[in-house]
Amino acid sequence: MTVLAHLWDRLTATGPVLATWIVALTAACALVTVLSQRAWHVSRNVVTLAHEGGHAVVSVATGRKLDGIRLHSDTSGVTSSRGRTSGAGLILTTAAGYVTPSLLGAGAAWLLAARHATFLLWLVLLLLAAAFIAIRNAYGVVAVLATAAVVLGVSRFASAEAQEVFAYLFAWFLLFGGIRPVFELQSRRRRGGSLASDADQLALLTGVPGGAWVFLFAVVSVMALVAGSYWLLPGLSHWILAARGQQ
């Protein structure tokens, strides 16, 4: 019990408050990572994992039978589940993918606003463990283990300040990284590709045009970014006003 109490105290301990300029710097680094084609090709695996994890969680929550998740080296992924070929369960499962990374980013921002970076990192490890159980191909196993190794290394060996910085980078990356795939999806649809995309599958299931679903994905992702920015940078307006006052 003493060990469990010590672990709980460590997980729920509040971390140091980062200076606003450091938080802004983590946001800039995350944005550059998302906008850089080379960096995005590697880091997008994390967003894909969150995307497919969203499908998987909602499929189980709505009573469908989860067959597994596959991640591919081109950063695409597939989540397979069995159940009714129509109805709310399948609609919710299909709709969950593109909004999950942004919603996770907003949730991470909320935890960081409460100064629970360590709790966030261990929660990410728990989610990665659940994803590992559902992975059904070798590349997916490597991608999950590599991500878990980085998060575990930071949460176990890094200082409290370094954990805070990493957690902020992670939250910003999900918030920015959740938006880019939505625009990539619409770009592919405009060129006549991705006819089997989530948006087009939702169009077949609901009769609502695929473009409307892409717009909904974009709205949710942008709203998550706005909310996450508010939680991560609550003092930004005061910092800007102070900077102007010194000019």
C-alpha cells in the first residue's frame, strides 16, 4: 500500500509552471514539425495511431467486435471491427478517427493547465499499452513500442522541467497535427482520390455529403486548437500587453 500511495502521489503531483515564452516556443516547435514535410512523414505515425485508436475505442464502446489495428510505413492505418453494417455504432466508429487526435490534444492541454504533466505521460503510456494489444502487424508493433520508449524514457529519467516541456510539445503536436490530415483528406478528395475515406464512408452511411463531414472534422479540430491554446497559454494576452507597454 505504501508503494501504491507513493506512486499515486508521484502521478498526481503538480509540476513547475513554465514561462510563457517557453510554452510559446514549444508551440512553435510543434507547428514546424507538422508543417515540415520530412518531419511530418515520421511524426505523423503518432497522429495515425491516435486516429486508429479513436476508431477502436468507439467501436468497442458501441458494442462492435474489434478485430485489430494495422499501421503502415506510409503513415496510413486501418482499424477493423465487426458488427452491424449500418446504424449509429458504425457511424460513430467511422466518424471518430479524424477528430480523436485533436480531442486528445485538448485533453492533454487541460491536464497541463492543472500542472499534471507526469500524470499525462503515464496516461499516454497506458493508452499505448492498450493500443499494443490491438495491433496486428509488425510495423504497428514497432511504431507503438518506439513511441512508448520515448514517453517512458522522459517520464522515468527526465527532470520535472524536462517532462513539462515534453508534455507541452506533445499536446501542441496533437493539436496542430490533428488539423493537417483533415486538409490533406479534402485535398485528396478534390483530386478524385480517397473514395474509401472516412468522410465518403460516412456519406454512404448517412446520406450527408462527404464534404460536410470533412467540414465537421475541421470545425472540431480548430475548436480543439482554440480550447487547447486557451489552456496552454492563459497568460499570453497579458504577456503581449506587457511587451507592448515596454515599447
